[in-house]
Amino acid sequence: MTAPLLTEIDHVAIAVNDLDDAVAYYHDTFGCTVEHREVVESDGVEEVLLKVADSYVQLLMPIRDDSPVAKYLANKGEGLHHVGYRVDDCAVALASVKEHGHRVIDEAPRPGSRGTTVAFVHPKTAFGTLIELVQE
Ligand code: CO
């Protein structure tokens, strides 16, 4: 086996109804501070990144009703939304998913937040976990 394609946990993403409430919770309870805040128009979300060691907690709040995160909140409520893994090459990792016969959400890598390149892997064939491949 060659080196693993997943090199680190980039972030754990949590869907929330109110970003400021969630930021206050992590700040007041655990002393976490906001490292990055960005509206990602293409995904219909506003996100906050809280640094935890070399990884992030990513808080996600929908900015419109047709955003996938809005649908997630409506169906399942607040909670764990996806896990982002760092990869050296998003295209290579995505190709491996397809080569192994597993489903993807993004057919090709696309721009993510912070200038990253990302692709989502379908939870249906990934043990119920929505996976995001993140290339910095
Ligand atoms: Co993410």
C-alpha cells in the first residue's frame, strides 16, 4: 500500500441555526476564537472556523432556504454535518473513490472556502458520513 490519501483531519463541520450563538458557545465554554469567517455563496452558507490544534471546527449556517445545509437542518436538526480530510491532490483522491465504485457528490474538484480545492463524497456509500476532500 502506498501512502494514505487522507493526510490529516482538516475540519469537523457542524450545522447550526445561529452562527453567533455557536461561536459564543465555543468561545465562552472552551475559549476557542474565530480564525476565519466567510460567506460561501456557492454552497449557500456562512462558515466560521475555530482552530483546534492543526484542525478546525467548522460551524455552518445556511444563508438561504435552498442551501443543502438548510435542508439538513430541516430534516435532522443541528449537529455533525461532515468531516473534511486533507489530501495532497483532490483529483487523485476523488478518482480513487470512483475507481472503487463508490458514489461522489462532486464529479470534479471545485473551489472551497479559504482558497482551497474541495470535493464531496456521497455518504450513502461511505457508512453514512458525508466526506469532504480538502486540498490546500
Ligand atoms: Co467543510
